[in-house]
Amino acid sequence: MTYKIKRFCLFIFSFICSTASLLAQSNDYKLWYNKPAQVWTEALPLGNGRLGAMVFGNPATEQIQLNEATIWAGSPNNNPNPEALTNIPKIRELIFAGKYVDAQALATQKVMSATNQGMPYQPFGDLRISFPGHTRYNDYYRDLNLDSACTSVRYKVDGVTYRRETFTSFTDQVLIIRLTASKKAKITFNAVLTSPHQDVLIASDGNCITLDGVSANHEGQKGKVKFQGRVTAKTQGGTLTSKDGVLTVENANEAILYVSIATNFNNYKDITGDAQERTKAYLSKALQHSYSETKKAHITYFKSFMDKSSLDLGLNLSKETTDKRVENFAQTNDANLVATYYKYGRYLLICASQPGGQPANLQGIWNDKMLPSWDSKYTTNINLEMNYWPAEVTNLTELNEPLFKLTKEVSETGTESAKVMYGADGWVLHHNTDIWRVTGSIDKSPSGMWLAGGAWLSRHLWEHFLYTGDTTFLRSVYPIMKNAALFFDQVMVKEPTNNWLVLCPSSSPENTHAGSEGKATIAGGVTMDNELITSLWNIIIASSKTLNTDADFANHLQVRLKEMAPFQIGKWGQLQEWMYDWDDPADIHRHVSHLWGLFPGGQISPYRTPELFDAARTSLIHRGDPSTGWSMAWKVCYWARLLDGDHAYKLITDQLSLVRNELKKGGTYPNLFDAHPPFQIDGNFGCTAGIAEMLMQSYDGFIYLLPALPGVWKNGEVKGLVARGGFETTIKWSNNQVEKVVITSRIGGNCRLRSLTPLTGTGLTEATGDNSNPLYDIPTTSKPIINEKAKLNSVELKKTYLYDLKTEKGKVYEIKSLTLKGN
Ligand code: FUC
């Protein structure tokens, strides 16, 4: 071969290779599959905050499982147990006498609700569409597009290509399915509504089909949520008829189905709405708009949230379906899959939690069971709060509204529970609530005897202020936080060993302790309570200053804070989970609640509290990595705060391990839903927040750029993360180092930066001691007591550079790395 021919062949070869790899690369963010869903955790979720839908995509019989956020069993009620009042002091005495098993038994008997354990969230039912002759198909494809919030299905039967496009319209409040074919007159189907509820009424009404029902009775509470589903279609060509609850379309060129669902629910104490009126109103409004208008409005609305933040970790180099990508993740380190997971976490929050609606429950808004696991309620000893961890930092602050409303509502029902159960003012929330905002203690005492829900939810109100600086908001929620603080002030007591002020009875969520030989969780003065209450009281003190109100109460809390149990570092160098040194180094319990002060509490910091930082790290190393879905997600956040990006990444790898519908291990289902198992959405949200924490942290007085970047993410860019103090932050990095940072200051003020490499930019100066901005979130942390035997395994912290950037509201600041080439 001559030299020229060789060169030509080489050119052709490299052209073919690069074209092939270009074809394999894409920057679409979607979940896609080459088979219909066989099981629910393969179906693809849609939602508009009120309606939830799981699309299976089966050619012959499409199944779209449907939810409406207010269909819950039971009816307005609260469930505090009045017997608690006289028994709490007895239980406390038993605990102080070391009789934990007896104390726990008495709490189960006399404190847990005697009426009900909360009501389950229930499905509406299913839309089933049968297409005659579509059992044999080829060229199958389905996806969920994370940029449009639409699913699509495509396949061929006898040479005709059929397409379905489905979305739950944010703007028109109905589910819409468009059915098309590549040849005319090919759309023929029957559609019916079905439901797992008893005694539903299925009927035809003009060109509609309807399904009416009422939510289930449960644990003595009569089901009173009335619901209706109403379906009709617009067709081009062919015929449309509705008879006996079956909607039939024959030989149409195209059909658009509209599904409207509504209930009689107005709020947690009022269910006098008219479900039928509402379904009709949603439907008639939706029918006035053309398909393309509605789709456009839906996408515009969706993108107004989605586009506020994005993560780029490189193109998608995989040709595999999404489930395969998860299956292969541990080998491939498929960074684009992590970026997809980040986007999906934000997608799920946008779809499950919209202003004016219900907060995301244990399954967000998606549930096909009459009795889902843990009733798909709101568990407040971690799960509900974790659902909202991505809200502020990933730029979705508006989506907090349902959580804030729930907090206000449980502060109302919790006032009754505080009085009835503890004889106290203020309000209490135990480890669970539901749509009726029950606040009594439920289940058995090992999980139910936990009462710090009010402190944790108050923290979310305060965080909103830290991110926005919105004092009007702070003023409006101050009474909620104050009354949460007041409750603890009144029920806490001095314990006999050290005379510390403690919450008792309580527990470190669901973990048994050596004081009871592993038989009981009940205890007093547990670390998590101390952290939560310290946080809450400090929030009140700070709010009182900011709002110039309530100085006496703030001063009182200042004194009380000094009486509280301090952090303790135990004999193997661990952060003590309990007041006594009971921690077992072999304990791998899924809850790691005593590290709340590390994340999200921010009380433990590498720079300000190095001993606690080391002790928290020791505790976490012993707890191990693989666990339930949400536990791994929390550990991603923990390792990020421990500044160990590679370990945080290891946890992402554990979380992104495929669970094909078995109930054995935590991980990720084919549709990227988190597997507790079973499906629990908190893991999706916690891990999304954890990814953000790896890239940027804002607490302890600084915005830390790339604090826990794992080695494998060499180059990338994250846009639109929000830092406390209202600084919208975009970070681009290359070779694992900051390249460029763009900061938009929403409210002005000194923006303080911590970086692993030196930076330069107009207005950037070396940091001074100016940390006066209250939005810096520098919690007060008491000095720990350290066991004499404890060996602290300290890690050397990397050198960092600290800067001040004086910002003006609304202005954008560009900062660059000094060390990267080209600067
Ligand atoms: C808590 C956890 C469980 C589960 C449940 C919903 O009780 O301990 O793992 O997440 O909530």
C-alpha cells in the first residue's frame, strides 16, 4: 500500500470511529427502555403535584396507574393518647432507674395512640387502554424525558408505527395522552377506569367515562374522601362512543385522551368540596386548549423549575437502556448517569410537591397499593425532612410551600397533643403524621417514642430564611418555631447523673442501646435530641434579634442552653449516640441520627469543632456503607461534609446498584426510584442533595467550592446551586480543580468563599473576620466532653484559601482560578 492510500484508509477509519462515537454520545437527559414495564418499579412516573401517574407502556394494554394527592383513608381526626399524661412521669422514673425495658413496655401501652396509627395514602386506580391486535410488535422504545416531563412509547405493528405521548399537565391539571399512527384510520381502542377501592361506581356520561369512589375505612376511622375520575377524548377522524363505562375510539387518525381526577378535600379539617364539580371544571378548561398549546404551557411551567440548576459531568457515552446503565455503574463509573440521577431527583420533587398541594410523602405522590408500606405517610424522624433537602440548595425553593403548610398545620394539631399528652404549652409532633396532620405518638414505643418532629421541621423554616433573607417570611413563621421551642422548654427535665437538662422519655431513632442490652430504644438525653433542641433554641435567639422581638424568651433560652447535655466523645473515639457511652463499634443500624449535627444541622465542622468532626467520622466509619436507600443517601451527605469525596462517591455507587424488584437490599429500581426496599422516595432526594453537597457547601461562615469532589469527576460544571445568604453559584472545574465560578447575589452582602486553590476576580479580597452576616449559619456548639481513653483519629485538612466578595443585590460576579493554565 502506498503511503497516500494508507493515509486515506486511516482517515476513513478514524472518520467512521468518530461518527460512531458521536452517535453513541448524547446530552439528552432521559430514562429509556426497549421493553414495556412488567412491574410497577419499571413504569415511568409523571406528576403535577396533585396528580401522579405511572406509565407502563404496554402496546396491547396500556396501563397508567393513577394517584391524586388527597386520596387518603379515614377522615379528619387527631390521635393523642390522654393516658400519656399520667404515665410519662412514671416512664421517666423507670428510665432514670435504668429500667429501660419496663419503661419501653409502659410507653407502648400508655403513650402510643389508642385510636389509630395514622391513615394510609391510597391510589385512585388505573386507566387501561386496550388496542386490538397489538400483541405482536417490534421496534419497541419508551422513555421519560427529563426536559419536557413527558413519556413516550413507540412501536410497530404490521409496518405501522404507533406513538403515545403522555404528560400530567401542570397548567391544565389533567393527564393527557396523545395517540398517533403512521397511517390514517389506525387508532382503535377501548379505554376503561379501574380501581382497587371497594364499591366504586363506573359509568358513562355523554362522551365521558367516570369512576366514583370513597377512600377506605381504616383502624376505626371512616373513609370519607370522595373522589371522581372522568375521561374523554378528542379524535381526528373515526368514531368516539362511551357506553357502560367503556370509551371506544375506532379508526381514528389520532386521539387525545384527557383524564381528570378530583376529590372533596379542602384541607385537613374540611372535606366538603365537590369532587364531581371539580373533575368537570378541570376537564372543560383543558378541552378548550389545543394539544400543542397545553403541551407548550406544561413544558414552559416545568422548565421554569427544572432549568434553574443543572449538572454536567460529560456526555452520555452509553448505548444501554437506563436499567442496564444502573446495573453496570460500579464498573463503568458512568458520570452522566449521576448527572441524570441529580436531574431526576429534582424532576421528582417538581412533580410531587407543588405550591398549594400536599408535601411529598414516603413515595412522593406515586403509590399503587391500598396499604402501602408505612402507609406512605410522613415519617418525621428522617424521611419527610430528607425529601426536602434538595429544595433550597438545588434552586427549587418554591417547592417547600407544601412542607411549610404542613408544618403550620401540625403546629395546630400538635397544640392539642402537647396539652393532652404532656400537659404542656406549645406543640408536639411525634415520628409520624398523615394528611389529617395527626400528632399523637404511633406504632410501638421503639419507634414511636420520639418527639422532636417540631424541632426538625422548624429548622426547615429557618433554613428558608438563611437562603432568602426574607424577614417577612421569618416573622410569619416565628410563632410556629417559638411554640415548638416552648414545648421543649416545658417538658425537659434534669436527669439524676449529671443534672443535665434532657428530653425524657425519648429515643435515638429506632436504635436499641446497650443500657438495655439491646432490648430497648427508650432513653433520655439522646444526642440527636440535644442537637435538634440546641438548634431550635439558637434559631429562636437569632430570630428574636433579627426581628427585634421576644427578648425575654430568648434570654431565658440562653440560660437553658447552658443546662443542656453537651456533646460527648466516647471510649472508642466515637461521637456518643446516647448520654451514656453505650455505642457498639459493630453497630450498623441504618439510622445514624447522632450525626444530625454534622448534616443537616451544621453544628459539627472541620474547622470550628475538629474533635467532634473526628468523632463523627469514627462513628460513620463503623456504621458501614451499604444500607437502606435513605440511609445511604444520608451517608453521601455525611461523607461530603466530612470532606471525603471518594467515600461519598462510594456511597453513590452503593445507591446506584440495581434492584430488580427483589426486597433484599437498598439501591435503585429500573425506573431510578430509590429502593429502601420497597420504593421510598427519600433516597432519591437525599442523594440529590448529597451530590450538591459534594460540589458546594454553605455553612460555617463560608461557601466551600468543590469541598468533596471525587477523583472520578475530573471535569464538569454545576449551575444554579444556591448558597445560604442567597448566592446563586455556578462552578466549572477541570482536572479536579475550580476553573471558574459565577456568583449571582440575590440579596447583596459579603459573600465569603473557601477554595482549595487560589482565586482571582474583581472585588475579591482575602477574608477578614467579617462574619457578621446572620445568614452565615454559624451554629453555636458547646465544648464536648472527651473520654480520657478516646483516641481521636484526626485527618489532616487540606489547605484552603479564604476570600471576601462584597456583593450588591442582583449583580453577577465572575471568579477564576489563579493556578490553572491560561490564567
Ligand atoms: C423509619 C425508618 C424505616 C423507614 C420508615 C418509613 O421508621 O426507620 O427504615 O424508612 O421510617
